[in-house]
Amino acid sequence: PMVEVVGGRLQPLVGQRGATLEALQELTRLAIFRATGSPSRLLLDIGGYRATRRKELAAVARNAVEKVKEHGDPVRLEPMSAFERKCVHDVVNAIPGVQSESEGVEPNRRIMVRVAD
């Protein structure tokens, strides 16, 4: 499920690169778990940040795919949150001939895009 927060002056709730949004989402999931005893896959979006970021990440993914197809060398992307990595994986996995995999450890976990096996 997705919970969207709309209104004015929401940037402080998003934070730098979505860090505050991620923290609020985790706290909300924890509160749901405490109340219900069941883990939640709730996704929180504030001021359309996630929708906008999804579009940006799709462009990053397509650009990486183009580089891989052009040169054949793997492309390592900047470290990303789990949400961001999922967005990139979804785009890359929909394109034949390339694949993506996550590597590293949080908070420096990143995606490598390469020619498919």
C-alpha cells in the first residue's frame, strides 16, 4: 500500500535525497508492526518525491544500459536506497541483453549494470 502526503512546504519531510522520507517510512512501518504484529510493506510518498525520483532513476537506468550496450563494460551506479535500487532493477530487467545486480553494503549499496550472461 502507498500513503501519499500532499500539501505545501513538504521539503523538510523529504530531506536530502529522501533521507527523512525513508526514516519516516521506517518509523511508520515499525508502528504498524507494533500495532498489528505483522510486518508492513507500506510505501510512503511525500509531495510526489517518489514519483519524480522514479522518473529520474528510469533515465539513469536507461543511460547505464546504453553505455553497457555501446562499450560492453559494466557500469556501476552511485549508492542508492533500497527503493531507488528497486526502481533501477525494474527498468534494467525489462531490457533484453542486460542485467543488473546490487553489490556492497548499506549505506553504500549500489547497482552494477552489465551484459546479460
